[in-house]
Amino acid sequence: MGNGKVLFRTDQFDARWDWNISDRDKLFVRNTYLYSFLLNPPLFGIKAGGPPVGGLASEAVPTYDDGVALNYTHTFGPSLLAEFRGGLLRWHLLGYQTDANLKTNDEVGIKGLNLGGKITGGLAGFVIDGPLGNFIEGPGPNNVALPRLDIINIWEGVNNWTLMMGRHQFRWGTDIRRNMEDLFTINAHTNGFFEFSQLITANPGVAGSGIGAAAFELGEPSIFLRGVFNFIPHERQWRDAFYGQDVWRVTPKLTANYGLRWDYFGPDETDLKGGLSNFDPKTGDLLLANLGDVSKTANVQGYHKGFAPRLGLAYKLTDNTVVRAGLGRSYFATNYSSTFQQLSIEYPIAPTQSVLQPNIYQPIFPLDQGAPPPPPFNAPSSGHLKAPPGVSIFYNPPSTKTEHVDQWNLAVERLFGRDLKVSLAYIGNKGTNLAWNPNINAANIGPGDILGRRPYYQEYGLPQGIGSRCTCADSNYNAMQFIVDKRFSSGYSITSSFTWSKALDHEIAGFSWGDQSTNPYDRKGSYGVGNNQDRAAVWTLTHQWQLPYGPGLRWGSAATGAKKALLAGWEFNGVTPTRLRPNGSTRRPSRLLSFRGKLYSAAAGVTRRGAASVGQV
């Protein structure tokens, strides 16, 4: 028997400094820092290991999130304004096994695994088979990426200009970002993994014989795996944007907002020799960055045609009625292989060492002999390495388009009296060139064995799956939205919003992680209602009440000092959403309550400590 508690702690502070240099110049600097720590211990203690008390893995994970922003504004005159912003975001996650500081493998007599430092520290994972079920020791099987070291730094510079000229308000500017990530992760224990099969002690002539625990006592494993990281990758990327727009008061009733934006998401690049590994289907080679004729991007080019036009119109039909319409395009990057984290975690950068049985009744090696040394890093000076069978490899084409979404809407808004506003809108969008990672070595439907139908097994003898980057998925969304906004006296307001919609996709893009498999040879066959995104109907009720105390309010308009500090500025907000799923079932309403900036979540019938209670709708 074992027990334990999961610990999660956060600490945060914000600091801001404002300086009104002159009537024309203003400056502010802000720093936001967040620290969190997750400790999920193993059930049988730090040394003995076992399954985690909660979650997927026993881990100790501190996370540091630090952001600094600087904003400088200069007014040249009544018609020209310039803004300059700079920022740095540092997000560092350092996830290790809870026993990473120990040399438990050495202590129990398994040599060659604790190689020094936290990356290979602690106890190996063990799975001890039946005949009835299995038993987990140490961190268990290879199903979670630990250690996981994710060091992200983002530098950003922004410049915006505004020029007022007659009935026009011209705006233009640029946003330059340098994304930097050093990611160390692999779904295999870097301190080793062993499995002990019951067949090691079985009699081949007796079905169901053998005991996995006996093989464990004898120190005779049936499988050995070890994740090997030869170095911590350095990945870099440019994300640049330029834009220009005009807000034009065409007539007293008609206003037009139009513009053009250009976005560039550069390819993943590295400064390390062999720091990226890209499979070449034409030759069967792995292209290793910064070696021979292979570029720092592993011969991947950027997409330079990311032009995004935008148009918005607002027309005043009457004093109380406005019609609005809009159309625009946005470029973006979603999942891992859209940008970072793919070419840097493949063979030979992050191989998995494996020792398999010569036959199912024979152990691989005695535990007291120790594990064989990991294979050396192999990066030929030519930059071309033949892809071996069974290793993890990935194909990023020389050129792919950047993901984008086109959005459009049409709305009619009417004001009744002074405090009731009603709007009816149509909203639609179309996602194009969305990211997908199809297996280009999947066996197509047909006669014969599976291996014979894998295209790159036939050509290069590669039996493994080969992931690839393909911005070839799409989606669409259409919705009707009806909103009623009512403002009452004493600072209370309520908004009721109903949305009726339909979302269609392949369930393969971004983080949808759909519950259906997609045939890489028939992608269109999976197109349909999106289980993760589609909400047939959503009704949301929001309300807000401002405590009527403070400047310009019913009470305390002249309050100063402690009274003003303690009583002014308090607000109470609440949200109650109800959703109708595609199958017609209704999800139970949930409530989100906030009180002066503190957010609480209360499921129907449950109220957390410190949250005010409201009636369920």
C-alpha cells in the first residue's frame, strides 16, 4: 500500500512604472512574473517509485514565466502619433522525475544508466508482467516525456503610427519577433526502461506458464529501452508582420475600415551542427542542418505570400440602427510541427536505444551485467545520413504554405430607448492550409502483407511510420448570433447571447485531437461535423454589478483616502453558459463568478470557498 499528496503552488507579482515625460512623451515599463511548482510523487515514495499519486507521471516541475514590456508614445502634433513597444518573454519549464537527484540504478546494482546529472538520474522504469495483470516499479512504462526541459525566450519590437488627415485616419506599423526555444523531450526514459515477461520463465510446451515476477527476481529482462539526447537543441524562428490601414469617414452615415497586413512565419532554424534532422523521401537520407550542403533550416524555405486584406463597413440606417459588415484574413501557426519541436527531436538527435530478445523465451542480458552503452552521435560532415529502420524520423517539405483563416460577418444592431440594445448577426469563417501530420509511410488498402504496402519499405527498407508536415487540411464555420444587452439603474447590466452554429473539419488540425482516424490516402473522407469544435447551440447569460460607491456614483463621490481605497472600484461579474451538443444532448450549465478580479469556477450545484453564489438558470 502507498499514499501521497500532489502539491501545486503558484506565486505571482506585477509591477508597473509610468512616466509622463512631457505633454508629448509618455513612457511605461511593466514586469509580470509567475512561478509555479508541481510535485506529483510516486505512490511508494521517492526511491521506490511506483505509479504517480495523480496525473500521468511522477514528476517535480518548477515553471518560471517572466515578461517585461516597455511602451513609449510620442505625439508630434494634433494629427501624428507614434508608438514604440519592446518586450521580452521568458518561459522556462524544468520537469524531472522526482528522484532525478538520486543514483538509484547504481545503488540497486544496475550499472551504465546513471551517467551523472539529473537527466539520467533516478530509478529506471520497470513493468513486471503476469500471468495476472502486471506490476509497475520506478516511473513505469515509456508513456510520458520526462525529463522535459523547455526554455522559451521571445524578443519583440513593435512600432505603430497614426496620422489624422481630413476624414481619414491612417495607421501603419510593424511587429518583429524572434522566437527562441531549447526543447529537451523524448517519450522514453533517459535512465532506462525494462520489461520482464512471464515467458522468460515459461515452459514452451505448457500454455500460460511462466511468472513475470520470477523473471524480475532472477534479473532477466525481456525488453530494454533508453531515450538518448545527444544535446539540447537550439531552435530559432523569425515572425514578422507589416500592416497599413485607413479608417475613412466616407459620409456622416458610412464609415469604412480597410487595410492590408503581411505576415511571415520563418522556418525553424538552428546554430548547431546536426541540430535539425529532416527526412528526404527522394533519397532516403536524413538531412542534418549546418553540415555539407544542408542549410541551417534543414533545407526548408519560408512562405513569403502571407498577404491578408481586411475590410470593415458600418452604416447608420437611423439614429438607433446600425448595420455592420466585415471581411478579413489572418495568418497563424498552430500545433508543434507548424513551427518548432519536430525536426529537433528526431534521429539521430534524440534516438531511442533498444535491446530486443532473440526469441520470446530468452532474456536480453542479466541486470547485474549492466546496460550496453548508448550509441554515439553520428553526424557525417556531408550532412546526409541514411535513415535506419525503426528509428523516429520526420519529413518537412522544402516549402509549405502558412495556415490562414478567412472571416466574414454581417450584423444589424438596434437601440431601444436608452438602455436596451439588440443585435442579430451572421458569422462565418473558412480555415485553409491547416496543419496536419500524416504518416507518409502508412500502408494503403490492398492485397498482401502490411510491410509490402508501405511505400518507403519497398524503396528504402523502412518499416516505421514517418510523420510529415502537410498544411493541407481545411475547415469552415457558420453561425447566427442573437444578443440582447440590458442596462439597469444602480450600475447593474445583463447580456443574453444565443448562438446557433455548425462547424465542419477533418479533426486533424491544431490541438483538436479528434476521436477519429484519418486515412492519409483519403483525407476528404473524414470531413464532417467537428466533434471537438461544433456546438449546435450555445446560450450565455452574463451580468455585471458595480458597487455604487466612488467618483461620479450614487455614494462616495467625494470620498478620499482609506474610504476610497477600500470601497471604490468593486465589481461583481458572472457568466452562465449552456451548450447543446451535435447529438442533441445539453451540457449542464456552469457558472463563472468574479469579484474584483478574482476568478472562481462553480459547477452547477457547487460553490467554491470565497465565491458568491447565484441562482442557476
